[in-house]
Amino acid sequence: MPETPGRPSLFADRAFQAVTALLIIDVAAFVAQEHTGRLWPAPLNWLLMIAVIVPTLVLCRRVETDPGSAPVVRRYWLTVRIGASLFVVVAALRFLSELGAGGWLVPVSVVLHLAGGIVLTWPLVGLPFSARSRARKLGVGLDLGTLCSAAGLLIWHFAASEQFAGGQVTPARVAAAVVIMGAGVNGVYLAAKVVLAGVDSFARRGLYWIGASALIGGLGSAVAFLHRQQPEGNLLVLVLPLAAYAAAVGARMQVVDTAAGERRPRKVRGYSLMPYVGIAAVNAMVVYHNVRHTADGLLIDAVAVTLTMLVVIRQLITFRHNDTLQERLSYEAGHDMLTGLANRSLFGDRVAGALAGAGPDQPLSIVLVDLDDFKIVNDTLGHATGDALLVHVAERMRASVRPDDMVARLGGDEFAILFSGVAGPDVDLALTRIANALLEPVLIDGEPMTVRASFGIVDGRGGDDAGDLLRRADIAMYEAKGRGEGGYERYRPGMEARGAERSRQVAALRTALLEEQLVVFFQPVVTLPGGRITGAEALVRWQHPEKGLLGPGAFIDAAEQSGLIVPLGTWVLRAATREAATWPGELTVSVNVSARQLRQTGFPAVVASALRDSGLPAHRLTVEITESVAVGGGATSENLQALRDLGVRLSLDDFGTGASTLSLLATCPVDQIKLDRSFVPDGGSEAIADAVLQMARAFGLQAVAEGIETAEQAERLTELGYERAQGFHFARPMPAADLRSAVALGEAGGRELEQPLVGHQGR
């Protein structure tokens, strides 16, 4: 085999070169002695066999100690090495026997020969089949039975029956026939078992050579009893080296494919050639019997009939399995596998059929359903919880409609309902029933959860276009969703314009990312009471070519809904770290991260790349997350810990507005909490601001008050004990150049800011 990049050559191993050369010598010597007589003293044939097996032991040891191989592979090659070692002992005993060391050596060698065969056979018997279903396993069993029955008949007729030539039946002849049949059929079975095995840990090519080794060793041992013109009376000096060489090739291929990182899973065909090979062989035997009139003709005919019946049964099972598979494929083509509901394709066909079969006066309604804030469930609690919630939604919806109505899952958290024969108030009543059912709490993973949905309705009649109705229902659904309160909305003319505006905004935002229309502003974080700048929060702005500078409220929702929040967040992160790397001293930069970003498995690597490329030390970057993100599991918590391991600081933003609990502070690896602006004292109660500060101190966290707009608020927070603050009283968000000037001014004067900074635009 030619060597390819990353793959070592098959022959680039001294032990493999040695075993190949020695096998060539062994085969050549055997052939020569068959035709010309003895070349050297007979005992040397056994020494030559040992010389072939020893490099095979070395190659087996290479796989056994290869750290790249799976444990099951290493254990198997350890077994091969033990079995092959027994055959070395067999050859040594036969060598001593040829020298006349004692007649007891041959029986002992036979016992060790059988023991070695059992050791090598056992792990192959345990290889699992690639078939998984019960029907396929039964089919594979019938295939093996057919093949082994045919092999057994052939071995009996041409080998084992020879032991009873002349009608003589003795225990020794019976034992010889049993050994011949057992070794031969076992070799065929093991070779077929390897071909049908479903263990991807093994190199597939190496596995086939293992099967070849079993076939050569089994059949060869059987034929060795019958060979009449053998060099010095034993065919094993050829059979066992050939079997050892096949094992050596398998071991070498395992090492080569493991080093190249190759895994070649077996391609499972829907048919098998094995039973046909067996039938062909037995039919040939029938013809042979009819021509030669052999003594075991009745046995041949009986086996032929039996095998034909087995193949017929096998085909019947295959046909039934194919019918079942076809039914399953047909079902899967039209249904959602998670919920069991109709999928988009089947729902579209059903809508088209209902419209075609309904008269002009027969009403029907199509409703598209979208679960509100479902992505937060996936992003914070994991997809397993999200899937369980979807199954619950499907059950509640199906139980809330009539049997004739169709409920479908179109994908993700989007569902659809087809109401046949009703419209208007009847549909409204059904949707109210569904909405109420979804609001009833359900326990998922021990936690009570409710679902709010938005419904878009379109009423139709027979003859309407299915595509138009679905499009209008979708527009109405997005109109309902845009209110942010759930409930339903019926399609009205003119709704398309608002939907088109949303699509245009997403397209424009995508263009803004490509053309770098986005800019980052920075709002300083200062000390209390003096107002010295300690860092800044990065806030994205859109320099729209027509509308001017836009704040995040104008486009963040569109970015979240479209998925653009991930590339947008990455851009902000990289821009903020590049800018912060130019700041003097230990000034920090804070970057807000969305739940969708944090759910990305490669997010820590994105942060590490931004730090590396910018040169900003990790401890000067603070990643700000909301509480809804912090309570998530799965990749969210793993990513939070990975960020901490990088040395990045974590901050809980808008603290107090979400799931703020002591357990959250105890389990979430954050360094800082930011008091939400709604809790900043403004002539009212200070209890929440004080409680948040006390919790922060109790957990050793830094507390930052944001949204400070007046001197009185700053003074009161200072009296409570806050040491960090952020807000319009100190500075509005500003371009990077203005922040650099403010920092330089503060440093040059060697004093804290005495007047609030004035930014340029927006918050």
C-alpha cells in the first residue's frame, strides 16, 4: 500500500518485514519438500514455524501497548498474543518429539493446540453484531446458520467422512472426525462473524485479517488431518504460519490506521450474500452426488432442503422487515419524532387537501403558534428541559382541540393548528382554552413551569390558496408576538407592511455587521465618593447611514430574534478588548454577553482569542451576564467556569430584577453584582439597595450601583457603603477617544473628576 500523508507505511516495521520474509521462506520450503523431498532435517520445519510466530507476538504487543487504541482492542490483542504463545509451545514440543525426546509430547501438543484455538476463538465469539433490531439479528443468525450448515456438509463429505472409509468406526476415528468438523466449521463461523461485527474501535481492514486468520487456522487444522503427501507428515508447518501471518497483518493494520486516526465503520447492506453462497455450494454438492452417486446422498439432499427452507424463511423475514421499515419511514416523513405531531410537510398537505375538498361556504381556520421566550428555556436550562417542555405543550394542545382538528409542530417552538369546519368565535374559544391549559404549571425536572404562547389566525374558505393562508397566519402570529403579552391576533390586510419592516431591519443589521457600521461607546465606572474612573462598560451603537446614531433598543431585539446577536456580540467583544488594551494602568472593560452567546460551546475560546489578539490581560475584562443566564445549566455553567479559569471576571447585571437568591450567589462563579437602576434610592426606601450590598459583602463580591443620575443618589449610596457606581451623573456613554481624553485628564491632574463628564449621544 502506498504511503499517504499522516499514514505510516504498512511495511515500515522491522518485525513485519521479518515475519513476511520468514513466511515466504516457509511456504517455499513446504512447496519444495512436497515435490522434491526433504531439504533439511524434519525438526527444522517446526523451528521455522516458531520463527514466523515470534515476530507476530511482537506486532501483537505493539497494539496491546498502543495508547491510541481502545481498551477493547488492546485486550483482544493481548488474548491473541497469549494464544499465539501457546502455538509456539506446540511447535517446540513437536520439535522435541521429532528429535525423539518422548512419545508423550505429541498428545500434550494436541491438547495445547486445542487450548490455543479456544483462547483465540473466545474473544471473536464475543464480538457484537452490527445488526441492532430484533429482525436484523434474526436474519443474521439465519445467514450464519445457512453458511455454517453448508460448510459443515462440505467438510463432512470431503474430510470428516474419510475417517470412516471402509466402515471402520473407532473412538479414535470419531474423535478425529469431531476435531475436523469442529475446527473447520468454527473457522468458517468466526470468519463470517468478523465480517458481520459492529465494533468500530477495531481497524476494519485489520478486523478482516483477523477473520482470515481464524478461517485459515480452523479449516487448515481440519485439512491437516487428511493431507497424505506432507513434508515429513504434517501440514501444520504451513497452516499455522499462514494463520500467524494473517494475524500479524491485522495487528500491523490496526497500528497503522490508529496512527492515521482512521475509523471505517462497516457499511450495513440491506441484503447478505452468505445464504446464497451456502445454497450454491450445497446445490453443487447435489449435482456432484447425482453424477457420482456418493454414499452420503441422503444427507446431502436433507441439508439442501433444510438450507432452502432457511433461506426462504430469511427472505420472508426480510420482506416483513422491509414492509415495517417502509411504514416507519412513511410515518417519520410526515411526523415530528419528538412530539409525535404532524410535521410541516404533512400539515401543508392536509391544509391543501382541506381547501380542495371544502366548498366555498365551508369555513376553516389556520393558526400558527409560537412559544414566547422559549429560547430562554433552552439557553438557560438546557435543550433536554426544552424538549420536555415541547412534549408537554404538544400534549396540552392536542387535548384542547377536537379529534378532527390537526395539531402540527413546524419546527423549533413553532406549532400549527388546522380547524376544519369552524372559524371566528369558535376558534377564539379554542385558543383561549389552549392558552389557559399552557399556563397551568407542569413539573419538569422537579421544577414547575408554565408556557405563554402567541397565536396568529387566518380564516379561509374552500378554493383559497394554502400558501397564502399560511403566510398570512405567520404575519398575524408575529404581530401577536410583537405585543409581548401572548394571546392571539387575527390577520388583517396591511399587516404585511410591519412584517416586511422587520425583515428589512434584520437585513440592514446584517449589512451593518459586514460594513462595520457599528461603533462601541464606553460609560465609565467610577469610585465613590470621588468619581475616579476605574473602568468602563462597552455599549454598542449603530451608525445608521440614513437614521444616524441608534442606541441598542432600536436593534438588539431584532439581533436576538434573528440569531445575529452571536456575531454582533463577538464583534463588540473584540472591539472593546482592542480599545481597553490601550488604556493605562489597571482600568477594566465590561462587555455584556447574551444567553445565546454563552450557550455556544466555543464561547470561552472566542474570549481567549480576543484577549490574545488584543494583548489585554484577562483580569482586566469583565463579562456581564443577566440573572436569567446565570441560573442556566449545561454549557452555560461550563462556559462560566471556563471563563473564570481564563482569569476573566464575571458580573451579574441588573441584580434584583430576576431570580436573585442566596443560592444563586453561592453557586454562580461571579466576582461582581450590579444593583439595578430601579433600586437606586431616590427619596424612597433604601432597603433593597442596602440588602444587595450586604449580600455582596457576605459573599466577598464587589457591588456596583448603576443608573445614578443625581448628586443626592450618589451621596446616599456612599453613605450606605457603595464604593463603585455608574450613571449619567458621572458620565454618559461616550466614544473611545473621549474616554481616553478623560482618563488622561484624570491622570495628568493627579486628582479625581470634580465635574460629571458629558457624553455625546444616547445611553
